[in-house]
Amino acid sequence: MDPESTDSESADSGSTDPESAARESATRAGARRTCVFPPRRPSLKIGGMEQLPTTQAAVTALRAIAEEYALEIEVTDDIGADQTSRHSAAGVGVVVDADGSLPHEAFVEFGGVPRVSVRLFHEGDALIDVEGVECPDIPREDVPAFLHSVFGGLAHVRARRFPPGYRLIVPLPGDRAHKEFVPIFLLTPWLSSRVR
């Protein structure tokens, strides 16, 4: 089979796609073939951590986690300076901050066990509640990793004999861990099952 017949057959195939026509003409001209991929979104991960510049980006990441672990999720958004928890001094009807930004907080509740809720603040931090144990000041970028550790079974409770006490340990990327004191009366069945 001679190469000229294949070129004429491909030209006669009636391909109207401009990308495939460009590839065919480049191949016929003896040029090196290149693969054409769809444009990529810029990576949102730096050093293994997801970069979440806004509250809405964090909510989207939490919805993906809920889908991954087959959990129900309920999201409540508070938008505007008069609606957010840390802007209680804002007057009625004042929706923007002094710098002109529109504050956005979200409260996210996951269904199932363990009981987990997340309050995402406009300033870039979060308060995560795991079975009644509050974990404050979690950077927004650490929230997905924190939840993966909790739902994925990596989070555990460390018991200390003397003086007696418990700590919730949640591993995070980069050999870090969030540690939170757990009063003995807050030990739920789920927390008790994680004691080491």
C-alpha cells in the first residue's frame, strides 16, 4: 500500500475538525506528531496541600470529600458583614468590610459517624468539631487533610495514665498533627473506639 493513497483517503474522509485537520497536514508534511490535550486548570496543590483562597473554594473541596466518603452534607452560607459571626459590630444592612471585601462564612455539617461539623471563617481559618471536641484555628488549607484523616481512620485518641487524660490526634501533611484535649466526659463511642 503506497503512502500517497492513504493521504488521499484521509483527505477524502471529510474530517471537519480543525485540530485533526492540522494534525493530518503536519503528518503529511513530515513534521513530528504532537499530542493535543485539553487545557489544564492550574494546580491548586502546593507541597501536598490544597490551596483554598476563598470560603467557596473550601466548601467545594468539602463537598468532594463528602462524595468520596459517601456522606451527607449540609452547607449554610453567611454572606455579608452583618451576617458573619466575627463582624457582630457591623450595623444592620452593612454587607462589606471597611476594605470593601464581602465576608463569607460557611457552616458545614457531615452526616454519619463520626459527627463532624466545620465552620469556615472569612479570615482563612476554621473551627472543626469532631464528636463534640472543638479544634479551633485550623488553617483553611489544612481542612481537607484534617477531614481525610478523620474519615479515613487515621485520627486517633491517645490516652495518658498519669495524670489521666485523653488527646485527639489528627495527622496532617508534612509530619504535623493537630492535638486537642478531650475531657473524659466527652468520650463518645466513636472516640472510645479510637483510643490507643
